[in-house]
Amino acid sequence: MKTAVIVIPIYNEAKVIGGVIEEIRAQGFEHIVVVDDGSADESYAVASAHDVLALRLKINRGKGAAVKTGIMAANLLGADVVVTMDGDGQHDPADIAPLIAPILESRSDVVLGSRLLNRETMPFRKKIANSIGNLVTWLFYGLLVSDSQSGFRAYSRYAALIIDTKADKYEYDSKVIREIKNNRLRFTEVPVQTRYTEYASSKKTKQGFLNGIITLRRMIWHLVA
């Protein structure tokens, strides 16, 4: 029986992270790693109280740093499949099973959960922003995918060990696409639901327009530096 470890990076998610954990458990997944990215609220305490492996970064380093920390922990735990998902409740844990199926069936090394394969639920402005992100990722890294900014992904043990982005911020998601191409990893995309709750949509830390510009600047800098 292969082991799937769910990695959840969080930053100031004390209000919802407990519910996210319980939803994941309700889908039959017990191995959960939560990485608190230097939250100013009680996120770490809430996660710890839900009997998961809770890790804490002393300072806010960025989404990429938290995800990489969680994947490293999952590798040390001997995970056969690593799933990354956001901690704000936008991702539906019911999508975990179809997300990991191509890996369990040895058809893929990486599976990207794509919101743009199920466009009906995505707000128009997010469709535009994600389309731009896909274009930029293709221009920079040479691989076109339908949702380069999705944080809902699954990795085989081989992929989780070999991918090395050296990115700590939001550009992490795009640089994983580069790693897929450079390491010739087999990948596929599956449609996932996104729940655009008032809470999740109101968070200032989400990848909005300004963060998108900052991310683009970092990507350009890393190319020329």
C-alpha cells in the first residue's frame, strides 16, 4: 500500500486550517504535514492540536520555502506520493484521489491540478491572470500548461526528491514547471474544483496582481543574474 503525504503551507490560517485538516481526513488521508510560514496568529497551535506533523518557520520566508520544507519532511517520512495544497480552504480534498491516481498507476511523475480545465467556477479576472501566468511560464521555461500557478499538485517520490527550484516565494509554482521540463519528468493535468470563499478571496497574501508583478520581476532577475 503506497503512502500519500499531504503537505499544507499556511500563513495566518488559524480560522480555517483545522477544518481543512478534518476534511482531508474525511477523504481517508491520515498523513498530513502542515508548515507554518512564520504566522502572526495561532495557526501553528491550531494545526498542532489536530494531531498532524506541524512544522514552523521562525520568520515568514514565503510560500515556496514552506512547500519545500513540507516536501522534505514528506520525503523523510518515506512518502510514495506527495500532495501539496493550500491551507485556506480553496482546494477540495475530494480532488486528492483523482490527483494522485496517475502516479499510483505509474503513468506520471507529476500531476498538476488545473483550475482552468474547469473554468466555470473561476472568476473572470483570475482566468485572465492565470492565462498571463501560463504565457510567461511558457516563454521563460518552454513548457505550456493550463494552470502554471496552481498549488494543488502531486509528486511521485522520484519527482519530490529531484525537483529543486531554489525559489522561496510565489515564483516557486512556475519554477516547478521548469524542473519538470529540465528533468524530463512525465506530467499530466487533471481538473480540480476551487472554492472561492469570501475568506480565501479576501486574503492579502494570495497571488494577486501586485504579487504577480513582483513574481515576474523575480523570475526575470533569476534568468539574468
